Amino acid sequence: MTAVAIIGGSGFTKLKMLEVIRREVVHTPYGEPSAPLTHGLLDGKEVTFLPRHGSGHIIPPHKVNYRANLWALKHAGIEHVIGVAAVGGIRKDMAPGLIAVPDQIIDYTYGRQHTLFEDDLQKVTHIDFTNPYSDKLRQALLNAAKMSGVNAIDGGTYGATQGPRLETAMEVTRLQRDGCDLVGMTGMPEASLAREFEMEYASCSVIANWAAGINDGPITMKEIEASLVDGLEKVRKLLVSLTKIID
Ligand code: HPA
């Protein structure tokens, strides 16, 4: 396994332990990526980092240029992408502060530039998306979690919502009925575009809060930020172990 990129989500605009080699500004046919690519070494292994919401965390989920981000990574030679993302927990065991590696997606987003296959086509293309995440990369993440003593939940369905607002309690009830275990705003079209670009992609979901209505009371940014500090510390440990698995 070679050439890995980490797309950082909320609270994860920098990969602290990355020994930076160079930053690369990339212009793509789809416009500008969220930030320059940061190429560096993580525990001696080459890793590229891209903050999904921009270096200053200013791009909301529905405005992220997912196509440009993945184009930039593809053209930097990246074959494996880990999307780190904050999510809300729906299933009972998906508690704030924990990490999950989902295996399915339901897409509720709309109005996003979500495909490469729409203009100047020689033929209509339908990618297979039965299993939306790379199993190889999911297993690598789960093994890395074990190696680093981090408890990561194996599997679950990620419900991708539009945002930037959080959901209503009844929307979460519907997600639950649909079979969603987690809810986040950035999982799509990132995962399907990675598949269109023929890159291996997996999500490292950091549970930041109970989804709306699962617990009493409103969801506060303070609660989300506190859980993210804990969760992201685990992600950092896990990513260092991941570099040991990747050869
Ligand atoms: N819903 C959607 N996205 C999120 C949440 C949530 O509860 N928490 C963090 N990202």
C-alpha cells in the first residue's frame, strides 16, 4: 500500500506530527481545492494532508469543492485516501469520543457537484458503489486502531446530510429508521468521487455528539469541540500506526 492522503475534517486542519517536506498549490479543471496539499513524512512514511474545510476552517460542508480536492490528490499520485470526519452518533454504542469505520452510506445531500461523469462524455458511466468504502483500507484502519490501543467500531451506516445546520429530532428518527448509525455532512460525494477517480477510500469517523433528539437538550458547539479533542487524539495515534501497516 503506498501514497496515502488524509483529508482532515472539523477540528483537524493540521496534521501536527507531519514532518512537512513541501506544500503544493494545485489548480484543477474543477476549480480550487480546499487548500494547498501538504506533503510530508509521518513516522518516516510519505503522507499527504488536505484540510477539507480549508486551512482556516472556513468552507462549510456543502461548499467544499470535493471534485477539486480529489482531482488534486489523484494527480499527486495518491492511491489511498482516509477521510477523517466529525459525525453525530445515532446507534446506542456510537458514543461521543469514539471512532467508527463505517461500511455503508446513505446519501441525503443535494445540489453538490457530485460526479466527474457529466460533461464531454464519450459514453455514460455508472460506477459500482455496492460497497462504498475500500475494504482493504477499512481493515488497515481497524488494524491500526488495534495496534495503537484505540477502540474503533467496525462498520455502520453513515447518513450524509446537507448541513450546515444540524438535523431535527424527527430527521434523526427517520435516519434511524432508514438504518443509519452515524450522521455527518461531508461523507458524500467524497466517497463516490474517490471511487470515480479509482482511489481506495475509507472513512475514519470521529463521533462528536449524540445526534439530535438521541439525548435530551440541544447540541452545543462546546460539547462537539470537547469530544473532538478526545477523538482526534485517538485518530492521530491511529494514523501513526497506519503508516506502519502501509508499505
Ligand atoms: N449531524 C451532522 N453532522 C455532524 C454532527 C451531527 O450531529 N456532528 C458532527 N457532524
